[in-house]
Amino acid sequence: MTETTRKLVLGLPKGSLQEATFLMMKKAGFNVSVGSRSYLPTINDPELEGRLIRAQEISRYVEHGMLDAGITGYDWILENESDVHVVADLIYAKQGLRPVRWVLAAPEKSRIQSVKDLQGKRIATEAVSLTKQYLRRHKVKAEVEFSWGATEAKAPELVDAIVELTETGSSLRAANLRIVDEVLTSTTKLIANRKAWKNPWKRAKIEQLALLLSGALAAETKVLLKLNVNEKNLKKVLAILPALHAPTINSLSSTGWFSVESVVEEPVVREIIPALKRAGAEGIIEIGLNKVVP
């Protein structure tokens, strides 16, 4: 494979994950843009060739080699029963940095209280295979039909229950449905075709992508704190300041003064900045991060 022909074909999820994925790619250093031919996005890396495809289909195309790698949900890998190599777990979703759940839901006034109550009932879902696997695990026989959309609206008039994807449960509550059981917890995965994974150049490129995406996700909840402190207050400040490993400490040109830097979790910043100030820290600066690579 020559330098001019080296290409990694990457599947990116079209739909609910698209915006979040493009943002993560940008923070990882890859700008993705979509023109009129929306299934062929451009990436500012000549070695990456993007394909914008529904997340439901990506694992199949990766398995069969039409894509070298792809970003999709663990749920769709299981739904398609795809034989692929899982490279990295990327915990983000449409509405935040958390897993999503496939849940069994029934109308508020339904007598369905557990999976056992589905015996002989009808269930609507987009994840037919996942639902059938779930029912088999619980030794329950029920009719499972594919839902083309608006699944929440189908119970109780058309079906007895649904299996649906949720992050917060708000859409289910709005449809007067209650969660009966959790079918699966799913996270976003970077996956690779097994043949591509055995190719040294493609594997190195996929591993580069995994490292940078993981670093971008790790940075989502962290910031860099920089501050100056006099030698007599240094121990007090360090006792307050958390760090990934240990704060970086450098001497300033002024005798007896130090510059201190530390990567900290963003939620704790509002608590520790006043404490740092009281301990003698000066010139405190909070800086957002694009990537944190351990």
C-alpha cells in the first residue's frame, strides 16, 4: 500500500448521534463537514474517508468490509449480531456523557408488572432481535413486531408494551408509559473490521483515532487550573488542589513564588476556587481542555 493510496474508510452515525459525534471528532482534531451529498462527509485528514450511515447499519457494513471502522452503539452491534472488533468504549450519547438504555415499558394502567406478564402479548420495537433475545433469556413467548417510529404512541391501542431507547425517560412519561424493566445498557463503540484490524497501517490509524477520541471525551468533564502562590502558602494550596497524578509546580522569577497547574474535574472547581483563594492562591485561571490523554 503506497502513501498515495492509504485510506481508512470510517462510518459515522447519521441521525441522533451525528451532532455529538461530529463535536467529539472536532475536539479530537478531525473536522467533519457534510455537503449536498450527505452520505460522503469530508474530514480534514487525507487518510480518512468518511461515510455517513445510520447507526443501525454501521456494524453490518464494518463486518462485511465495506467500512474499515465505524462509530455505532453497542445495542446495534448486538441487534445485528455483527462479528466485529470493538476498539474503544466511547461513553457519550445524544443528550450527554452517559450510557443509553433499552427499556421495556407499558401503559401506566397496564397490568404488566414484569417480563413474565408479557406471555402471549404483543410488543413493538425497533430492536426486534434484542427484544427476542431478552424474552428467550426469561423463557417468555410473545409476539415482537418491528416499529417504524412513534413507538411510544402504539401502546395500548396497537400493542401491549414496547421496548424503546431512552436516556432520561421523559418521552416515555410524556406518553403515559412506565418502565417495567431494563433490557440493555448501551454505550457508543469504535469498532473495526477484523481484516482491517490485522492490517498494520489500518490498525495504527484506528488506534490513533481511538486515542484522540478517548482523550477528547476525557476532557469533557475536566479543566486546567493555573495559579500563583507564595512559598509559605504552598502546602495549604496543594492540600486543597486535586490532580490527575500530582500538580505541576514551577518557580517564578520572583523569589519565594511558585506557579501551580493541575487538571481537575470541572464540577469541583466552584467549590475549590474560593478555598484556594482563602489559602493564599493568586491569579487563578480556569482553562477549558480539548483532550486529556493519560
